[in-house]
Amino acid sequence: MSTMAAATSQDDTRWNLVAARAPGDFLYGVTTMGIYCRPGCPSPRPRRENVRYFADCAEAEEAGFRACRRCDPKGEREALARAVVEDACAAIAAQEGIPSLETLAKRAGYSRFHFLRMFRDHTGVTPRSYAEGVRARRLQAALGQGRRVADAIQQAGFGSESRVYADTGKLLGMTPGALRRGGAGEEIRTAFADCPFGRLLVGATASGVCFLGFAEPDDALMGDLRRRFPRATVVADDAGLAEVLAAVLSFIAEPREALALPLDLRGTAFQVRVWEALRRIPPGETRTYGELARMIGNPKAVRAVARSCATNPVSLAVPCHRVVGSDGDLTGYRWGVPRKREMLARERRAAAG
């Protein structure tokens, strides 16, 4: 193909993306307007003969174009909005009660409507929902430290105990007393094994597997389990958990199907919804955090979904390694990105075979 033909083909491809308002790795300028945009810009589509293409912002500005205010190709407005929302989140976390939307909007210097939309776009929840999450985490932390239920509720900023007990499933996923006990009166059986990713630890209550971790020294894995259940009695039971270990090791070796184990998942109602959705992702496939948020019927809760993935206590059985960034990047992983990459590769090979 000649150089001219190649350039024409590239321009055709770029124009198709602009016409479809689809993402692309280039920018386009509109000569009649003197602005440059991202291919996905929601502005009215220009006439093709008025369009020029650029590799980056510097090239477009050198040609005399200015950045579009709607699609924000330089990311300046996005960075400003992120800073505003982060400041609002810090203000919420610093207060004992729940600040009003009007107070937060005035602090940010925006109208209530504009601030609310900005906050939702960046966090996936309203300021009030975010504040309620902050209070719930305070309550979890206080109860986890063994504080009296009444004291913990007051410290977290709740006006009354009845409010907490009425929404206990939404807030904690269990009663405040159960969380305060931190596993007191329960026995957690444990077993270690070697796997391709290093040491593996399984912990199980009478209800099912409550912890599954790997790729760290025995002391670190056991310390993680004990932090989650600080008052439980932990006993070694290699023989009793032999079948569970065999299932996990078999899954790692040949992950053709989901790792089916009885689980004892403890978290907020939202976290459990995310973890259950993760279990519906087939081996060999991935979903973005946004897709996972849509799976649970809350498409804007992308950040909350990511936090729930990060706190998953039962790796492999709840396959948070199958979640990737919006651009396909593997992002972070509790047990290391190289292991995440290897697990996904194993699953894809098994699925292809």
C-alpha cells in the first residue's frame, strides 16, 4: 500500500470513530471552530472537510487550536473536579455527623446540583451515602477493637442505637454484637499447603471457608486471618480440610470451572453483593470495575466496587483477579499483579483447551 493510500485509510478509520463518538488514541480539530476534541466528544459532529487530526494536545495547540470545554482533552477540568471531590470526602471524614449537601457545595464553590453531579460521577454515590459509609467503617473499626456496642455507636456518629440495629444488614452485614466479638466463641480450622504461587492458607468455620490467602510466609497469612477474627479460637486441622485444600490446588492447576466451596462470607450487604457477582464471572473471562458495578445494579458505584474487591477475604473462590481496569490494565491485586496475570493466563489456556 502506498504512503498516500495508508494515510487515507487512517483518516477513514479516524473519521469513523469521530462520527460514532467512539474512543480513540488521537485528537481532532475543527477548523471552523478553532477547537480540538477527543473522538468521543459529545459536541455536534463537524463536517468531515473541516476536521484535522493530531497526535496530542501539544500538536493541536501548536497548530492554533484550543481545548474543547466539553470533552476536556487536556484533563484539566477532570483534575479540578477530582480535587474538589477528594476535598469533600476529607471534609466528610473529618466530621462526626453528616454535613448537608448545601454545606459541601458551598465549601466547594459550586451550586448544589453541579456539586452533586460531580460527586456522583467520581464516587458513584451521593455525599450522604458516602458519609454513611464513613460512619459504617468507623463503627466496624470500633467494634472490631472490642468497644462496647453503645460506645462504638456513639463514637461512629450515629444518633441512636435503633438506627444501627434497623439497618444492621446494610451497615455491617451482621449484628454489632457479632462484629464486636470478632469471632469470639467460634473455632476456625486452618490448613497450609504449597501451591505454584507459594504458601497457601485456608481457614474455615462451621459454615464454610472464611479465609483463603497465598503467596506470603505462613506468619503473614496467619496474621491476616487473625486480624479478621481477633477473638476466634484458631486450630490446625490439616486432615479435616484435606478435601478443601485438594479442591483449591486442583483449581489452580487446571481452572476450567469455578472453585465451588461452601463459603462463610462476612461483610456489608454491598460487599457481599459484589463478592457474589465476582463468582458469576466464568474462568478465562474478565470484567471491568464498571461492568461489575452494572452487574449488581449500581453502575455508578465503581469505586465502592473496587474497595469491595480489595477487601475480598476468600481469594480464588471469590475471583477478584478477574476484574481489570477500564482500559484492560490488570491494576492492583492483593497477592501481586504478576500472580494475577499468571492466573488469568492459566484460566484462558484451560478454557481454550
